[in-house]
Amino acid sequence: MFMETFRMIYGDQGSQLTYNVNIIGIYKTQGTIWTKGKKSKFIDEKYIAWNDDVTYYRLERKKNKIVVYDAHSDERDKYATKFKFSPDNYTYSIKDSQEGYYITLKAKKGVKGIKEARCLLDKKTRYPISVRIKMGIFHTTIKISNVKVGGISDDMFKFPREKYSASQYEYIDKR
């Protein structure tokens, strides 16, 4: 069941969702993310990022700065890259409840990063409602809403350079 949802969100058909996260008061944000395979785009109050699976562009809105990275660089995002996920690194259990299906993932021995996650899935759609993540000694919950699966164009992930001229934005290339 978890893999069905994982493929729905990260599969080739693409998806869109709204998220709200608060990492123990250190980092709070809400925004929208689009994914399609290894491609992604997100928008929140501080940043807009485009990842076409080759190049990652991050617009720092308040600074009028665009930082360019290799799409697979761990330096591109100090928070999101800490949440790397490989489905084979976990054991799974499921619990039925009135709220939906709770799927608990526990990291296998030696896995770094996410040690445990508890995902709440809608019973009918299997869309995620929330994900509670344990990293080290702290937990955080990501609330998810407005899930849409399919119909996501590849154009969504292309950086619109024509909107962000070098005369108005500082470009920093870290590839």
C-alpha cells in the first residue's frame, strides 16, 4: 500500500500537493510542490525552485538571487537533502484506524537520515494526509493537502530564464 502511494506521488504521471512543515521551531514553511519522477518544483514564501533532473535553480525571493546547482547535488537544499528516502531501506507495518491507514516505516540497521516515519493515508484515495518523521532525537510532522495526481507537464520543471534577467537578479553557479 505504501509503495502504491509512493509511485502515485513520485511516478511518471506527476503529482502536486500542498505541504506545511515545522521542524521543531528551527524551520517552518508551507508551500506547494510538484513532482514527476526525479523532477520537481516547489514554491514557498522564501524560495521557488525548479529541478529538471539536470539542473536545479533556486530563487531566493528576498535577496533577488538565483543559485544554480547540479540537480543531484546535496548542497542544493540544506533541509530537503537530509530527508533522502529509499524505499528498500525500511521495514513496513500498517494499522487501520478511523482517520485512515497508518503506515509505519522503520529504518533498517545502518541507514542514515530518516530513522522512522509514520504516514497517514486516506482510505479511499490512498493520498497522503500527513507524515511524521523521526531523525535522530527529534520528530516533525508534515501536513499534506490538495493532492492532485497526473496531468503534470514537463514544462512545469523548466526554469523560466526569460522572467529572471541577470540585470535584476544575481546568478551564482555552483555546478
